[in-house]
Amino acid sequence: MSLRAASKRRGGNPAGLLRFARNDVIAAVLLILASPAVADSNLPPAYWANRQLPNARQEAQAQALMEQLRCLVCQGQSIADSDAELAGDMRDLVRRRIAAGEKPSAIRSWLIQRYGTWISYRPTDEPAAWPLWLTPLALLLAGAWLIRRRIKLKASH
Amino acid sequence: MSRGLRLIPLILLLFLLSGLAWRLIKPADTAVPSQMVEREVPPFALPPALPGEPGLTAADLASGKPHLLNIFASWCIPCASEGKVLQELQRRGVTVDGIAIRDTPEALAAFLARNGDPYQRIGSDRQSDTQIALGSSGVPETFVIDAHGVIRRQYIGALNDSNIPGVLREIEEVR
């Protein structure tokens, strides 16, 4: 209920409005103090979840891969961006494997084997993704055709 | 421009609107199914989740009889409600093994004391490594594993009473 509705109900009595506002403040404070019921474990993040690899080239490889892997919990975020614990554990997994000398493409396909192409933001070259690759080309061709038509129309006037 | 071409934007708009309406009426399923179903359990070896109890390895799951593999955690709220269902399945002869995700022995012991313990073995997966190797995307999840250690079915989310006949049938089928 809005404050205005509350004061109307109480016949515009300012005392009532004040009382209502006070209840609102108490409710707001309680909401701030309440901890959200998000189920998270009590364990600290995995070692490499929020720590860069000492080798800059490897860290760059890991970062590039993590930005292309989709978080299973906060779907729509990459595991590089997500605060979810599972994303942290996946960052740890990516960094550990890169540090052990595994190629990013091998890690990606290992994850695709588990979760399907869903896990990767990079579009595949499978037939399902062909419209994605062909649409820009088709749009370019359509644009070229439109321009050509306009030039022809102008020339004929 | 011909009349037909003029209708294109309108048709595109209708196309867009019907797409939006479709997804509003029938929201997309956000569960990410494991691609490991119908494949062998990947190799893993987890230490015991409770001191003095057995841990869990992939070999334990290919023991010549079907297993139910439950991915759970003491900090997972739906997992508590699932306890009764798993115990009922265990009472009916199903071997239930568990993988505890990011858990501590103390919290796990308290959880089992509170909700019952249907597990034959519980492996401790402190960095979700085995969970990821199984293609599992959260807790709770349950895998039906056949006598040869091949994953045959994945249940995403907590099992409830209505799942019991189905799970029993599947366990019987993969025996």
C-alpha cells in the first residue's frame, strides 16, 4: 500500500501517516537485516576461483575461455562474471587445467561433452547454427540490392 | 513499392509478437540435462565424506548391480525433503550412494542425523569436480546407474513420493 493510500484511509490524519511511515521504516530495516535464503555452502571458494594464474599468458588463455563459458546457475552470465559457487569451481577447474598445460579447446570440448553446446557461448559450426552465420550475409545482400534499386530509380528520373 | 512489400514490416511484427507470446505462455525450461546419460560414469575417486566411512569411486558404481547416485549437500534445502524418499527406496532394496557437494563432515553428520541416512557410501566433492564431470548442474540431482556403471537416467531436482514407482521400475530394468 502506498503512503498516500494509507493517509486517505486514515482520513488524512498526519499522526496515522507518521505511524505508517514508521512501520515502513521498521519493515525496511528488517528487510535489510534479513539474510536471503540462497543456498550456499559454508566452504570458502576454490583456490583458483578468484586468483589469477602466475603465468600471464596462461591467465589470459583462462580468462578468454571463462568468458565464453556459460554459468549453469546464473544462466546468461559467463563463469567469469558469475558469483555462483559452481561458477567459482568451474573457474578453478579451467585455471588448474590450463596451468597443467591443457589446451583451451580441449577443456571446452570436455565441458561440451558433459553439458552440451549449451555451456559454450561461442556459436558452433553445426547445421543448427547455420542461420546465425548466414543471416548477416543475407542482410548484406538485401542491402546491396536495395541500394542498387535506389540508384537506378534516381538515374531514371 | 508494391502492396506486398509494404506488408513485410507488419508480418515481421506479428512474427515477433507471437514469438514473445509463446515464450510468455510456455516459459523455457532452464534445466540443463547432462549429456552423460547413456554413457559410462567418468572415472573419479572421492574421499569419504564422513570419517571412518567408505568414500566413493567410479568402480564402486560398476559393481554388477544398479545404483542410485544422489548428488546432494547438507546446505541444500530441497535435499532435506528428499531424504524420506531416498530412505523409502533404500528400504525397498535400492542401493543409494551419495556425493556430498562442498560439504564438511560436521554439517553432513548433523544433516544425516536430522533427515535420515539412506546412503551406502558418500564421497566428498569439495570443489564440485565430480559433479561437473557427471554433467550435473546443481543439487539435488539423482542418477540411475545400471549394473555396468552406465548412467541411464538423470533426475534434476528433488525426488518426491510420486517418483518412487518410476525409480523402482528403472532400477529393475537396468539390473
